[in-house]
Amino acid sequence: MIEGRITYFESSGAENTDAVLEIVGKRAKELDVKKIVIASRTGDTAVTDVMTFEGFKLVVVSHSTGFDSPDVQKFSVDNRKIVESKGGVILTMTHVFAGIHRAMRTKFNTHVTGDVMSNTLRIFGQGMKVACEIAMMAADGGLVRTDEDIISIGGTRYGADTAILLKPLNSHQFFDLRIREILCKPRF
């Protein structure tokens, strides 16, 4: 038996970012986890994280170009330069649960498999869905291995409010994904 600690936040959102980073840094050192995956739309959270997690391999997963509007990349050029200069790696690709599924939903006004999977994970909070999704995206991109634990950090809209420990899998193995520890999440 292993006893652990989960921190529950009273609300979701960016106001929890500093606490999440502290929790993750402490647990990563305890477990000797070397890789941390984070979500960052504009790069603001990534800049904070890359300063906090020096000495770790930091993988930042951003939205695909065109996510909000055609040909627009929300991750700023300045933030990209800062993250990369500090050794962070930025992965920009289509979300695992979106892509063609979102096209089907938009065109035919129907929900498909990716929507069901996303919404199922959201019962634990938006950050949980994001943390699982970006871990698979990082594995699909070859930036994390599937045979070692990582910590994945997600959030609700902006900032970070959820962190989990897991062995990432490639997206085609989604149903074998196992969250080993929940480090923190909103309580709702």
C-alpha cells in the first residue's frame, strides 16, 4: 500500500498555477521524475514553468495553428524564444481528442468518439482531460518515452490547476492509459 497526498483547489484556473508548480517540483524530486509535460496556449504558462523546472526536461504542448482562427498561432514568438533558450521543447500539433472529430462535430452537428472521451475525462475537470491528452501528444511526437513516468500539467482555460503522474502512451493505445497519481486538481 502506498499513501499519497492530493491537493484540491477550491476553484479552477490560473490562480492555482504557482501552487501546482510547487507541488509538481516537490513530487518530481521525490520520485526522480525527469520529464514534465505542460499545456500552454500562448506560452505565458510555459515561460513560468521553464524558469521553475530548470534541470528537468520540459515539454510544452501548444494548440495547433488555426485552432481558434485560420493560420493563427497563439503561442507568441517571444515566449517561444524564451522557452527554447532555457531548454524547453515546444510541440505544436492537433489535439488527440480533436482533429477529424472536431471537423465531424462542426460539419454534421454530431458528437463522435473523441468528444465522448474528452467529456468523460472532464468529469474529473478540464485540467485532467488536458493533462491526459498532452501526455499522449508528447508520446506521439516522440518527446517522451512510454516506459517511464512523467508528470503532466493541465489547466482550465489559462494557467495550471491539475497535475498527474503517469506513464504516457501513444494515442492509439488510449484505453491502456493509467494515471498513477493525482497530485492536484480543482475540487469543484
